[in-house]
Amino acid sequence: MRGKLRVLEVFLLGAALLAGGVLLPHLLAPKAELMGVSRAQGQFLGGVQSDFRLSLNPPALAAAGPEETLTLQPLQPYTPTALEGASDDYHCFLLDPKLSRDRMVTGVNIQPGQGSIVHHVILFKVSGEAAEEAQRKNTESGGKGWTCFGGPSVGSAASMAGSWLGAWVPGVGDGHFPPGLAQSLAKGSLVVMQVHYNLAAGAQPDRSKAVLSLAPPGEPLTPLRTSLLVAPVEVPCPEGVQAPACNRTTVLRENVRKYGLEGASLPQALLGLCGKTLEDYTQPVGEARAVSTDCERTVPADATLYSVAGHMHLRGVELRIELIRSGETTPKTLLHIPRWDFHWQGNYWFKNPVEVRKGDTVRIRCTWDNSLENQPVIAGKRLEPRYIVWGEGTADEMCLGVFQAAVKE
């Protein structure tokens, strides 16, 4: 139960309000191409649509000049491994910033050691009981870290609220935040670096690192926080396809083997979070070329949104995130990705920050193609269709929206 609550805390929009950095930056194209062309409604940005003006860069970069940096890196390389039948390894490394006073982080530049196998990297700041548990896990492994699907796998839900410091996926820039915004990092805090390795192309020793940019002590800055919006993932096989992996229970059992109990409890928890049941996903899917899900959450506090991003995996087709003002029925599109590409993901900054109020609603909708022809190819072999639920592996799926915001106290 403790693990289940820990994961749910991460997914509750606003309930955890995780402090964090850029989650899903783009594979950068030339700047002239990124700006796109104007539309009658909103802006078109390389195929991405919104009712608000977007950019792949913060509205203004931090002022040029010397800055204090702090480099965090495991003491030794790690060669990832995966369970039989799996191709993913989530591993956590314990890093010590050795801070003698509270600091504000104005940028997070994560540099993977082996870009061919690193799927993503997330930094979590830990203290108190979470730090003690992390130190214990690290000691038990001889300083080599520990397996950590879903999150850092330390501390309670309450102790991990606000723990996200920054993140990386292929194509990230230098990770600076807009002027006046930063992440807080308290004196004595430790940092857990979670690295997701995908081993479809084989394993190699990796020693990824993170370089933190630090503001001068005492500089007035607004804490930047990251909040996540999710929807259930319930994607059946194409009609007429008969296979053991097309059975949801069979898939959940396999997820428990690969990811632990959270691999089975989280899909059910997401249904409850969004007020849904499996009966909401019983409609015929035909060839399963367009299977959708959605979820709405109420904004818990006034806030200023600075950026938005979306995340799915290899079967993703379309993703939309909308804002519905309290008392209104017509939604505003925050982000619409009509042609999802797993290898082309981005964190989109609002050119003019978007004000949201307590009681407003945010909605996410994801669509997948689980047809026979669209199955992922792993190690040169096309996978067989299976029932898809929320999972950590690259061949699993997610429906995730990400906001970077300043919450008004």
C-alpha cells in the first residue's frame, strides 16, 4: 500500500505539485523551422497546435555571464541488465550535492553517458526519511544504486511530494529556466538520479551526470514547480486476435514480474483517480487503430503556467491537453499533438504565461494505434499484439501531461 500511495502522489495534478525541471524537451530542429506559421486560431509549431503562442525555448534565457555550477555523477559506471523477456532497466543512483546552505537551481543540464540506451533521466531531491532509506539501499548494494521502477522507491508519499528536480530525454538543451524562476534545493539534501535504460540494442556501461546551475545566495526567485496530469491506459488487442497476452489479467501478472506490485495496482488506481471503470473501455475497437482515453482534473490552486508537454510511447497517435475555465464549457487547447512521434518530444513554453484559477479544469486525451501493423519493432523483431496498460517499459504505454508552473500561495 505504501508503494501504491507513493506512485499515486506523483500523478495527482496539484496534489503533489512536484518541483521539477524540463521533462520532455524536443529533438531540436533549426530555429526558423520551430517557429512554424500562424493559424487563424492559436499557433502551429512544427505540427503542434495550441490556442496560446508556444515556443521550444523559454521566453527569455538567463542572463549571460559566469555562473556557479555543481556536477553530480555516480562514482563508477553501471552496466544495465533486464529481466528475461524484458528490455528495460530502471536504476537509481544516490548523489550528494554536499550543500552547506539552501540553494536555488536555475538550470538542470543532464548529460547521458550512453545516449543509445538512455531513454530518460529524472532527478529527485530527497531528505529526512527518504534520504535515510536511499542511503540504506545504496549501502546494501555496495554503492551501486538500486532498481527503481516508477519513481525513486524511497520515502512516503508525503515525504516525496515536491521531489522532482529535473529531467532529460534525447534532444534536451542546456535546461535553463526563464529569468526569475528556479528550483529549490535544501541544505543537506541528497539527489536520486533515476535512469531508464532501454536495452533493445544491447547494454553498455553508462555513467550519466547532471550539471546544476546555482543562483547567487539571496537572489529573489520564484519557485518553479512541475505538476503531472494522467489518464488510464486500457488498450485491447485488435478484434479477432487471440493470444494469451491479449488478456488483461495475464498482462498485469507479467507487469508484476517486471515492475513489482505497482505494475498491477497502478492501472486500477488510475481508473479510480479519473472516475472510470473497465466498463468505460469495453466498446468495440475494430482493428485498434484509434483507441482513446481521457481524464479531467480540477485545478486546486491559482497558478501561472509557464510550459506544457505530453508523453506517450511507441503506439501513440495523438495527444491533446485542454483548459476549461470555471463556469465555461468551451475548452481552450493548451497543447495538441495531432501526429505523435515518440522520437520527437518537446517541452513547450508559453510565450505569455497562462493564468489558471482554482476550480478551473484541465483535461488530457490520448489516442493509440494497437493494430497488427503498428506493433513496435524491438531488436529487429516486430512484437505480437497484446493488451496495453500503463507501464514503465518503452513497449508499454503512458498518457501523461506535464505542466511547469508557479503556484500562488
